[in-house]
Amino acid sequence: MRETILSETVLNETIPATILLIDDHPLLRKGVKQLIELDDELKVIAEASNAIDGIKMAKETEPDLILLDLNMPNINGIETLKMLRDEEVASRVIVFTVSDNEEDVVAALKAGADGYLLKDMEPEELLASLHQAALGKVVISDKLTTLLAQALQSGRSSNKSDISSLTPREKQIIKLIAGGLPNKLIARKLNITEGTVKVHVKHLLKKLHLRSRVEVAVWAVQEGLR
Amino acid sequence: MRETILSETVLNETIPATILLIDDHPLLRKGVKQLIELDDELKVIAEASNAIDGIKMAKETEPDLILLDLNMPNINGIETLKMLRDEEVASRVIVFTVSDNEEDVVAALKAGADGYLLKDMEPEELLASLHQAALGKVVISDKLTTLLAQALQSGRSSNKSDISSLTPREKQIIKLIAGGLPNKLIARKLNITEGTVKVHVKHLLKKLHLRSRVEVAVWAVQEGLR
DNA sequence: TCTAAAATACCTCTTTATAGGTACCACTTT
DNA sequence: AAAGTGGTACCTATAAAGAGGTATTTTAGA
């Protein structure tokens, strides 16, 4: 695949690592792309502004690295990551986001991310991290290492509240709880009986290891469920 | 201040609107700056990664526009905006953020923002909005207009939950509610009886025009009470 | 197609939460 | 001194929430 190179020492020839950007913010993509252009060992070969396009491009271009935003409309980053894995995309996926939330970090790594970098990092650090990532290393922003260590040592990685275990109905009810609705109104809204709502609440409390709907509401808000 | 221009029709001479970027993400700044460079009616003359530097630079450079991020460490965007106003900086301040949260939008505009743009907008739209802003127009992302209309018509701007009417004890209890504690545990923690906690809860519910502790918890979390 | 998971409904029982009232005390403002 | 505010306490009564169980129907996966 390597193209012919004119009048250049063959020994100095570097094959740039190819990168796909998936982020719904055009401006951010622009900034990252411009930064990466300064580095001849890295090359942005494709961009996408949503999960669907991103996955399509990943399959078409087979990049070495995928920089993936977490906070995207419709399909979020974690889901996108899982879909990429399902599609057997071989690229190394680096989550690139503003969220230094422990849940997000753990979820991303559990879902098989090969790195987790924060958008507020210095440009030089980002390039350095991408180099490492291209070499097969798992890269994590310095800020997060302490956080991760705590998460692991306190065993929270196994018993933390995990949205992935919830059924669609349960997620739906969580959002309504976070909206402050009592069971009776939730029932009316969903055209089911209050008793049934209680069953769902009971189940989701158990799954999330939470003690009350107040904790559910707080959790949901902090988790950014909408 | 206008520099000498060589061999150019004087009639076509445009004085670019000067812009100061305040955002803690270097990459985003990079992207925006690159975009603005394409437009010779706009010019980034300074950048800052935090509120303190931003305010200093605003006073030094007196830009026409300030693009201000909301989500910054230490001092957030709204506070920064207020500080700019206190310092009597004459620049038009455009909030530029990812948050399409109603509270944020309303808070920003109440604090005197001259615009509120979302980071996920298209580059062309951003440039167009900045042109409008430079002409003195208040620019709001299209996405937000519906939201704003609702906020105003439902009168939420005037009778929204206001923390200032709360007593210290009530604020304290709100934080504990948001921590998911039931009245009994709150009582233990504060060394008062559960009955007394109930009275406080009752009062604060009335003051905040909220219907349940769940709504209180959600409100507190979104309000960032800690 | 068979099966397991999900969603639904109804039951009882206990605990929490909310609303209303009265009352006392300390402190500040008028 | 009187009035107001904030914090405390106790009372009754109702509403809501949560835990336990059983059971039927749909839906989706193997």
C-alpha cells in the first residue's frame, strides 16, 4: 500500500499511523486535525460526525486508530465502541472526551477502549499519547490514573451502578423518576398500573444497588441520562 | 490603529472584528482560531485558558467579541461573565459551550451575555453568527430558541426555584437529601429529631415550589450544590 | 419452535414521606 | 417591648414508596 516516494532517504521513510476522528463537533475535529497535520507520523484519513457514519468509515478505511468522542447525540460513544467491536473493526479505539467521570472511564475501558484521553490535555501530550497508542500501548490521561486506581481498589469496578444491565423499560422509568414524577404519574404516562411501576422500580433499585428513588434520581442526573 | 495596506483598493479595506477566546481546551481554541483565520472580517487577537487570564487579556486587548466557554475548572463561565461585567469590560460576550441546558442558557443571558452559541454548530453558522454579533446583534443557536421561548412563556424565569430564600439549615438539609439520605439519617447526622427534619423539608419544598424530595435532589444536583 | 427474558398485574405488609396543626426558645429588627 | 425569623419539638393523618410473593402474556434469541 505504501506510495512511491521521490528523492527521499528510504531509511527515513515513515509510514504514518492512520486516524479516524469520530466527533459531533466540527470545530474540535478541525483543531485536532490541524494539530495532527504537524506530525508526519500521524495522519487523519477520515472524519465522521456520528456513530453510523463513523462505523461505516471505520470499515471502509480500516484506520490504525479511532479517536472517539463519548458525548454524541442519538448513539453515544460507549455504544459506538461496542458496535465497532461487534463489527470486528480491528482499529485501536481511543476515547477522546471531556468527561473525567469515573463511570465513563470504567465503562469505556470495560467496553474495550484502547485508551481514554481528555480533551483539555495539552496538544503536545495528545500527540505523544497518539504515538504511544499507535505502538499498541493503552493510553490514559494522567489526570485519570489516580481515579482509576481508586475505582479498582475499592472494587467499584464490579459492583458499581451499571446502566447496561437495565431493560429499556427500566431506563425509561429512571428518566421519569429523575424528572421528579411519583409512581402514580409514571403509571399514567406509560399507561400501566402503579403496581407495575413499583415492580420496575424495585428491580432497577436492585440492579443499580441503590437504596431509594432519590438516589436513582441523583445518579441519573449525574450520569446525564436524558 | 489600522495598519498600512499595500496595493489594495482602499474601498475594499475591512477592519476585522477582534476576538478573544476563553476556553480551557487548547484543541477547541485551535479549531476555532483556524476557522476564524479563513474569514478576513474576524481576527483572534488573544486566547486564554482560564477566567483570570481571560479577564486580564480582555482588559489589555479590549476585543470586540469574547467567546467564552461555560464549563471551565475553578471559575466557571457564568462567574467569569459577571466578573467581566464588574470590571466594566466593554466587549460583547458570546457564551460558547456544549451545554444546551435551559438553566445555563437562562443564567448566561441573565448575567448579560450577548449571545449563546453551541459548540456543535456548523463552522459556517458560527462565522455567520460572529458576524452578526460583531454588528451588535444578540446571537442564539437555533436549537435553543424553542427552549428559550418555553422558559419565558412558562414564566420560569421569574418564579424558578431560588436558593436565596433558604435558611442555612434548609440548604444544609437539601445537600443531604441530594446525597440520597432519608430523613432519619439526616436527623442522626444533624443531631436533631426526624420530626424536625420533616419540618425543614416541608418548608423548603414550599419555598422552592417543588413537590417532592426527589425534585429537590434533582434540582440540587443540577444547580451544582455541594 | 422452544425458551428465557421482559413486561405486565395483583396481593400484603412495613417503612418513609408529606401535610396540617401547635408550641417554645433564641435572636434580630423595628 | 413587640414583631419577625429561624430552629427546635411533638401530634395526627394520609399518601407514597419499597419489599416480598405469585402469575400471565409478549417478545426476542438460540
